[in-house]
Amino acid sequence: MEMQLAHKRVLVTGSTKGIGRAIATAFAQEGADVVINGRSATTVQAVVDQLASDYPATTPLAAPFDISDPDQATALFERVPTVDILVNNMGIFKPMAYAEIDDATWEHFFNVNVLAGNRLAKHYLPAMLANDFGRIIFIASEEAIMPSGEMPQYSMTKTMNLSLAKSLSKLTVGSHVTINTIMPGSTLTEGVQQMLDTMYADSELPREAWEHDFMVHHRPLSQIQRLIRPEEIGRLTVFVASPLASSFSGAAIRADGGLVPTIY
């Protein structure tokens, strides 16, 4: 299906690996000009070069800025003043016991997972409204509506993403600008692979059995009983961002493999 995204300028934060890179690649496949963001200039440029090679009809752009730092976010705005589509994907997670989470950690997760995305939305939304077209998508998690208890500092921020997106969508009434949230379930990113490597380091299970064992014992409610692949989230994000998805507004869209057991 043609998604009508050719040469749309798309900023995907945290797009050098994992879900973010899969989203960026999916947009490039549709002919969009993707802004690649990450903290390492070398890593960002490597992804830009790969996209330019794989999709020569597009014009990817490097944006090596730590957007959790207000000064670096300002530098990003100077390099990329406007975008058609903003995907707030950047985020951090870490399983932690509640008793071990100090105030500095709570504040750090809030800054990276909430304030950084809000900062970008606040900058880019006015021009989208003036142009009467734009998309802002927050990449949250099923943890936003079904906290596992494994990382409460992370779950809190993902719930905030849902609330923020809903609030911002109220500012787009009557326009062709939409603001939504996508909630992936457990996804096989590099970080999750590292978690599995740590969890099963002393296990006698063969490596190919780790994913199934993890799903059975740690994600038993999943209907698909496997980890979601980043490319699956990429394809969904591209559709929600496309002009074809004009009826999605203020929505929290689940892509959790049936992990959340409720109807809503």
C-alpha cells in the first residue's frame, strides 16, 4: 500500500538501534526523508549512510544530539527547524526493585522519557498546526497500562506519555494534525537481548530456547508467545503517521501481542 509519505520530513528520536531504527527504516522504505537522532555522531552518521545507500531516492539527515539536554535540543531545532512527522521514540528502561530507586533515578527517567519528548512536541507542533498537517507519535509501552512491577520508574513515564499525547491532541481539533501513542509489547531490541543474555547466562537451556522460556515464565499472558520484532512496530508507526490514518487522534494504540488481558 502506498503510504503517501514520499519526501515527508520525519524525525525519529533514538533511531540508531532497536525500535527507533526499525521505524526510521520503515519510513525510508516509503520514500520519507528521515532525521536520524542519537547521542553518538559516529553511530548516527553510520545509519544515515546506510539509509542513503539503501534508499537513494531519499535524503536522510544526521542529528547527533542528546535531546534530554535542553541546550542540545535547541541545537537540534536550529538544524531541523520543522518536521512533518515527529516520532518520540527515545527512552530508557531498566528493571529495578522499588526500594532501590532513589529520587535522582526517578527524575532521570522523567527527564529522558517524558520531558525530552514534550520539549520536541512543544517546538514542532505550532508549525504543524500552521501548515494544517503533521503527526506526533509517542512510543510508549504496555507497561503504561499494565505495570509489571519490574520497573516502576519506567512504567510511570510511559503512562505519562499517554496522558501527554491525549492532552496535546486537544490542541489539534479541526485540523489535519494528529497526536497518538503506540504501545509496543515486549520487543526483541538490542537491550532486551542483553537482558536475556544476563538472565540466562547460567542456564542450561540452549540459546534458541531462551525467548520461549522467557515468554512462558515472564510474559504468560502474551497471545503470540514470542517477542515482537522491531520491524513490526516500524510498519505500524508508518501507517499511523501516514495521511491514510487520518481518523486516529488522541489514541493509545496497542501492539502488545495480546499481552494486556483487558478489552480496553
